[in-house]
Amino acid sequence: MNKQISRGVMLSFVAQGIAILVNLVYTPFIIRILGQNEYGLYQLVQSVVNYLNLMNFGFTGAYISFYARAKAESGEEGVARLNGMFLRIFLTITLVCVAAGVFLVSHIQLLGSRLSAADYVTARKLMILLVANLACSFPNSVFTVYIAARERFVFKQGVTILNYALIPLCGLPALYMGLGSVGLAAVTLGLALLRLGLNMGYCLGKLRMRFRFGRFDRALFAGLVGFTFFIFLSDVVDQLNTNVDKFLLGRLMGTGAVAVYSVGFELSTYFTFCSWVIPEMFMPEANRIAVEEGDNGKLTEMFARVGRYNNYILLLVLTGFILAGRPFIRLWAGEGYEVSYQAGVILMLARYIPAVQTMGVTIQNAKRMHRPRAVIYFVIACVNVAASIGLIRLWGVVGTSLGTLAAVALGAGLFMNLYYHFRIGLNVKTFWRALLRWTLMALLLCGGAGLVIRGISLDSWPRLAAFVLIYSGLYLALLWTLGMRPGEKKEIRQALAGLRGRKG
């Protein structure tokens, strides 16, 4: 790995670690200060606004692929034309986003009939601030994807770390000043403006990012639309699988159920926080191999290599949560969130296969073979939405979580592995063989630890922390001695040495 990639990987893990730590410490303050009703309302409005993120139509996912081709065919001039087109596209999307936000604010009753008059007033304020935040993110995307394409991962992760650090430093004063969820939304908007300013300054100043606007290149735009439509369809699926549950729970059961589900959902997102760290660093390389070499052997090796690293991290979090998640939620969120544990475990299981195979999505996009995945996922997600309505009526929060698990198992588990193997040209048998040995060992460790703690009460933070430290230590020691390959140990040592060298 080159220095930018190795340092970027390490900083990404630092950033994700800070993000998880910040959220674990910060979220209980939010839950307790806002209360279950307002916390659920905040999550409900946020889930609706998140649908507007679909307006990027997959363009951010297409940039690196088109950047590699533009640079190879036309050099810096071709890249400048591509930058100009992307900036125009995203400024247009920003205007459309604002218009859509105005519509949502004026039709706030779409959130359902279970809200009080005061809830609707708060929801309108939240909607305005969160839509403005999203509108800022669209032009910012032009600069963040350019930074990634130039492989300037150290700066990119530095901005991420700064953002995560500022969230509680700005959010807690807003909460204690009595500004509530509206204050949190205002902080979110302020940090979005800060990120936009930092990324824009770095691209225009340090990287000398150039734009060519000239005549609108219809052929290039048509190619972009043809490429991005199915990425957009995949984004629709992601939104259906992540946000529709909150919306349906809000309409059918009220904001209390949304709050309970959101705790489990939030913890399940921490599970996959790190799954995109390494794939993101290899995005430019995967595109180069796909465009210039077309070597499926190299791509399979990259697929399995990244999958092993992801598996090491994901199994630690998954098995640890299965063992200690119930007492953790009781101590962390308080009373009334017991069902959140079941939802969290189910959603983590649903996310496991897509998380270990995140590199496969990058390879699909690089080879421009992402269309069937998008179509199949869309059909399955629609079935999930229909099934979730019935499952909510039967089993509430747990029911909608089970609907997500079934949908993802069919799409990511069955279909995608067949598609990777027979159409993309990746050897899926090699991939799962690379993961199988450590997966079995991790499950045995989890089972043994579960038997040991059956008679132990983890009813206080010191006891819970002691268990987590002991279990993590055993897991990592077993991983280093029996799980990791010699080459992986060497890469980790080199990355750590490179990070120390940078600090020195």
C-alpha cells in the first residue's frame, strides 16, 4: 500500500473509532434530555429528509470511474471538463432539493396523524434545518469525490475526524441551553457549512482543482446518466431498507416506537461504520485495474483481501454485541428500550454479508456491471416494504427488523454471491474460504464466552467495561496468533510504522 492509502486506512479507523465513541457517549444525553417522544420525532423527520439524498442520482458513485477514464483519454483538460459538468449538475440538484424541502415543510402532515400540534411545529423547524444541511452536502460532494480520486485520504479523514469531534462540543451546549432537537439540527447545518468550506479551500488551493464549463457536453452527460441510473436505483433500495421502517413505525405506532427502533438501528450502523474504510482507499486502484487491465484474478484477490480485514472487525463487534448488548442498552439508553437489543442483533445480522463484501460493489461499478444488482435489490426492497406493514402489526419493532433481514438475505446473500461468481468474474468460493476459518473460530469464542458469563451480572458500567476489555483482548490475541496471515501482520506493522513516522 502506498503512504496515502496506508495512512488513510489508519486515520479512517481512527475517525470511525472517534465517531463510534462520540455517538456512544453523546447519544444517551440526547435520549435523556429530549425524551422518547422528541427523540423519536427527530429520527422520524431525519428519515424523511434522508430520502431527498436520492437526488444525487448516483453521480457521486460515478465520479471516480469517469475520472479514471477522463484522465487516461484527455489528461487534465478532460478532468477539468468533468469537474465543470459535475459542479453544474450538483448546483442544479441543490436547487431542486430546496424546492422539495419547501413542499415537505408545507405538507408536514405527511408524517402521520399520531403527532400533536406541538410536534408539527417542531417538525417544521427540523425539516427546514435538515433540508438546508442536505442542500449544502450536494456541492460539497463535488470536492470530496475529487479528493478521493486524487487519493488525498489523509486530508479527507482529517476533516472527518474534526467533524466528529465538533459534534458533541457544539451539540451538548445546545441541548443544555434548552434548544432541544432544533438546536441539534442547527449544529448539524453549521458543521455542514464548515466541511464545505474546508473541502473547497483544499481543492481549489492545494490541489489546484480546475473547472471547464464551455458548451454542455451532452454525450458525456448521457454516458453519466446511463451509468448512474442503476447506482441511483441502488440508493433507492438503501433508503427503503434504512429509512422506511422508521416512517412506517411513525405512522402505524407513533414516535415512541420510532425511538425504540432507532436505538437498535443506530447501534447496527456502528457495526458497519468501518466496513467502507479499506474499500474506499482501493476505489481508484480497482477502477485502474478494471479499465486498464481487466484482470479478474487481481480483482478477486483484492475482494478477498479486503473482505478478510472487514470480517475481523465485524465479527468482534457482532459477537461482542450478542454477548453484552442487552445490559449495555439498559445502562446506555435507560428503561423502555429493551426491544432495541433484539432489533439491533437482527439488523446487524442483516448487514453482515453486505458489509464483508463492500469491495464487490466498488468492483461492480468499476466494471460497469452494477445494473442487475440494482434491479433485483429494488424488487426485493419493495417486497420488504409491503411485508413490513404486516410484520409491524404482528410484532412491532421486531417485525420490521425481521423484514429487513429477510430482504437483505435474499438480495445480498443469495443473488449477489451468484452474480459475483458467474457474471462479475470474482471467485466467490475463494472469498468465503478466505473468511471461513476465522469466522468459525470467532463463533466458538463467542459461544464459550456466553457460557462463562451466564452466571455473571453485567449490571454496572465497571463490570460491563471489564467484560468488554477482557473479551476484546482475547479476541485480538487469538486473531493475531491464529487468525491473521503473515502478510496481513506485515501490512499492519507497516501502516503503524508509517503513521508513527508521520507524527515524528
